[in-house]
Amino acid sequence: MTNSLLLAIHFHEARAKTYLLAELLDIMAARVPPSAPAPNTVEGLYATTFGHFVKNYVLPGWKPLVPAEIEQPRANAADRHLLDIAESMGKPLITNEEKMLARAKARGVAAFRPREFWTGKLDPEKAARRFLARFLAAAPRYASTDPGRNECLAYLRGLYAFYRTTLIGRR
């Protein structure tokens, strides 16, 4: 999780546009429908908060693009499509999936795990501190949009502590 979060921070700071398929959004939506009230699971609340708060308020410089003009492939077809796009555009594929790394290598497509991609492009501790500062600055504004403002702020304080411990430890 830490390496993927640092990758998202890198994407924000680089003002990167990334390509992803609706399959990922479908998986998240099936688990956490956007129109539903905050789910009663830790996973659901985390996913909702990441999508609605962290991405939009703390990491707005990152622009994940989802193509609307194509028939959205699923499963193995989605994997092949992502490899085709990376190969045709000469862009790297970033994944935690071992099978995708192997498939990319077999096709001559540059492929990286999240940490391999951001290493050398950002100082993880400094980037984490900038992320945490943006998080704290944006939390009150985000919570003010929630009918349960106080509960939302309490949850964000806990999430901040989780991110701080995950990213830089208890120092």
C-alpha cells in the first residue's frame, strides 16, 4: 500500500495523466457504490474516502483518464488491452501483478512495480510530508460538505494517523 500511495503522490506532483480501464472503477463501484451512504466496513469507508477525498482534495494534480470511447474490456482482455496501449504509445505499464509484469517483459513493454517507477523521481519522506500537510489543510473543507461533519473529521484524523504511520513511521 505504501508504494502505491507514494506512486499516487508522485503522479500528483508530476501532474501526470495516467490511463486506466473502467474495470477498476467497476470493481470499486461494486464494493462501494458512490451514491450509497458511507459503507459500514473499514474497506468500504477507506475506498470511498480515497476516491472522494484523497484523490480529489489531496492529490488533484493526478489525472487518471478512463477512455469512454471504447468498449471496455474485462479480465484477460483488459490485460491485453493495457499491454497493447503501453506498447503502441511507448509508455510503461505500472502494476503489482506478477503475471502482467511477465507478459509485458515477453512483449518488450517496459513494466514496473509502483516502487520501481517512483524510485529516483521523488524523495519519499519529503513527498510524504507534503502529502500529509495537504491532507490536514483539506480535511476541514471536505468535512464541511458532510452532514456528519464531526464524525467525518474524527475519521479523517484517524486516517491521517494511519497515513502518517504508514508513510513516515511514528517519528
